[in-house]
Amino acid sequence: MMNISKKKKLRLLKELKRRPLTLWLYPDSILREKANPVQIFNTVLKDFANDMLFFMKQHEGIGLAAPQVGILQRIVVADIGESPICLVNPEIVTGSGTENMIEGCLSLPGYEVDVNRNTWIEIRGKNLDGKRVVNKVEGLMARVLQHEVDHLNGILICDYGELLSEHEGFQLLDKESERDV
Ligand code: NI
């Protein structure tokens, strides 16, 4: 990992205290930048991650990455209704299986894209105490974490295919369900 100056570490820490959190929307250039690794694990980081989770739920999201609230740091949160996950400096080590699914993103309100992703991943990173964690994840949580790690690298769902308006997306789903019946 890159060695960064004490001055930069303090600047990054100060940035995590910025409130209120606000949603940055496509096509803002901040969503295209690569986020910085977190170096300091303390209560400032914990408060920020907890506020991210609260903010995500307020916006009815199931995942959120720090760049989406204008903070270029490698922090993601997710909650698909089981237990919330906060991961710092996450890295997807390996993955297998592929599946397409129509995804939305809080940063592109009203739009959806059909995205092909791995159905199973191994993801490493640190928890909020700075302890190394390794998670093997599948299904929806695997998809959400791949989506959020993309945000840390400036990648958005529109990079995977044509943007559909939410309305068009629902029409496609309706057609499919008609075929099933
Ligand atoms: Ni997103």
C-alpha cells in the first residue's frame, strides 16, 4: 500500500467529519475518481460508516460507497435485510459464476442497467476496528459488493450497458413474467 504523508492522513480524517452527507449524482466527475485507501481506524471512521448506513436506509438503498456522498475514500456499506456490512479498503480477490440482473444506483436516480456479474466472490478488507476480514459471499450481497467496489474505482452501472429508464426496465420485467405465465 502506498505510503502517504501525515498531512494527507489528517486531511482524509477531517474529510470524514463533513456533514450533512449529501448524494452526488451522475455525471459529477467525483464519481469517476479512484478513492483513497483509509489509513486511520478510529471513532471518526466508525461515526462516518454508521452515518453512511443511516443515509443509505433513508434513501432506500441496499448499498452505498463513500464517493457517492462526495468522500473519496475506500469505504462501503451494504444491508440487504440480514445484517449490515461495513468494509474498509475492500478488494475482490476472486469470483465465479456469472448472472445478469437489472441494477439501479442511488447516483443515477430513475435509471437501470442490465449488469453481468459474478454470483460468488471472495472479498477481503478491514472492519471498522482495522482488523483484516475475509468474506465469501454469494447471491444478492455478492452483487451489491461488486457494485460498491466499482464505485471506489470510478466505475458506474452505465459502463456495463445501455441506460434504461426505470419505466422501460419495468416493462421488460413485465414481458418476462408474461412469458413465464
Ligand atoms: Ni451505486
